[in-house]
Amino acid sequence: MRRRTFLAGPALAAPVLTTLARPALAQAFPARPLRMIVPFGPGGISDLVARIVAEATSPILGQPVVVENRTGAGGNIAAEAAARAQPDGYTVLFCSIGMLAVNPVLYRRLPFDPAKDFSFVAPLADTPHILVVRPGLLPDGAGLREFIALARSEPRRLTWSTAGAGSSPHQTLALLQFLGGAELTAVHYRSGAAGVQAVLAGEVSATAEATPVVVEHIRAGTLRALVAAVRERLALLPETPGAAEAGMPGLVNGSSAGIVLPRATPEPVRAVLEDAFTRAMASSEIRVKLAAQGTVPLGGGAATFAEAVTKEGERWRRVLAGMTLD
């Protein structure tokens, strides 16, 4: 494969604010509704969590937070739109960690520069993935080991749906192949929900999706769960083994997300948003809603989110070595 290169997005000039203007700016913000760009389609985990977060944050800000789905290219289309938005705090990006930590490794060219075009606001939540297959793909009683053996025996015959190149289901596939020495064929869809429907319809063999997107299908028997991509079993799916129990302890991945802003957004405005989203995620009401679907709220502010992205970038550079996309 050719060595990866990427093009940084256009730099945004930061506005000059006097010391006296900063407190007044923060006090006046927000004066109108905010737009939250979500990089994946309705029905997927990003959309589900984003709408819960928007609803919880609106009363704190005193303004509606309106979700806008911008799908495609593993989140790159949404990220480019956010990077080029007016840096006034009224456009925020609901951003998966993969968009900032994985896409720079996976894509040769990006329409934005994760390091230069965004400011971190706060981490939001993490939802574990469940590896599911269509019923009948494996014999009764077979699990992850048998799935890997089947994939090894017929390289690239098994197909795997994703929410787009670089999306969290695609990441889980890459991790599975890295750890298991198997080759599958990725089939990209607009959202995680669409990818799950493809498995249900028999169009593809398997996928890994966030717990709330697949749990009812598993309970109904229309999808078969092989492993939860966490270290231990989940309370929502007590019959499904965790990664270590299934024989692949490194298979840990999920849909983890936070909020970022255009880099030139004034610091007082960024600080208002960091406080609002952090307070929203700490509320008991949102924690109950997220826990009901197997999602874990994440604490901390901008520094915590930045540290998580850095660590994930290091991990995925190892996993995705040699893999690039145009």
C-alpha cells in the first residue's frame, strides 16, 4: 500500500477579543438555538445518544439544541461541515472518537485536520459493541472461535456491514481481523441501523453494533450474538460472553463520542458549552436513560476527551498499520 498523506482543512482565523469583551460574550451566549451535527443516520447509536444529550443540555443552555444528521465517509462529511462552520459556538459536532483517532490513520486524504480544526468540549458516552451474525451461519453452540475458523477457511467470503469506512463497526472488524488473523469483506452502509438491517435481510453475514441497536433482535432470535466487545458480560445480555471469556481479550471496542467545536470559537463560549455538556452528562436523569440501553456516561471535560483521543490514536495506528483508503 502507498504511504498515507492527508490534506489539512482550511485554517480558521481566531477572532481578537479584548479582556473586557470576554465576560460579556460568555454572558450573552447562547442567544438562539444551537445546531448539533451528527455524523451518522437516524436509528444508529450516534443518533440515539445525540438526541438524549441534546434534550438534556437544552434546559441548561436555555436554548434548543437541534440535531442535524450529516452522513457519509465515516463521519468525514460531518466533520468537514463542522470545521467550516461559523466559529461562534452555535454549531457543535457530536464526534465519535474514531473520527479523530482512526480516520487520520485510515484515510490518505481528509477534508479537515483533526489536530488543527477543532477544540475539545467534553466526552459524552460509550456504548459497547455486540458481534452478531445471521441465524444459521454457524452450527448450534458455535461461538467466536468457530466464526474465526470459518473466516480463515474461506478468506473474504464472509461479509461484514459497517456504518461507513472508519466507523466504529468498521473499527471492530479491523480489530477482529488483527487479533484473529482472518479476512472478511466490509460492506459500507449509511448508518449502523442500516447495517443491522442488512444482516437481518441476509445481505451480509455479520456485524458489530452498539447494544441498543441489536439487543431486541438478539432477544427475538433474529440475530445471534457471539461476543460482547467488553472484558466481562453485560447486564443487558447476560447470556453473551465477554471478550476474555470468548477467547479474545483484546476485542474491546464500542461507540464512544464527545463534543468538539470549530477551533476558532472564542474560549469563553467554549467554556460555557463545556460546563453545559458536563453538567448534562452528570445528571441522574440522563444516566438512567443511557444505562437502560447499555450506554455508559463519561465524566470529565475537554482535557479528558483530548487524552482519550490521543490514546485511541496510538492503539489504532498499530491495528490499522498498512490499511488506507482514498
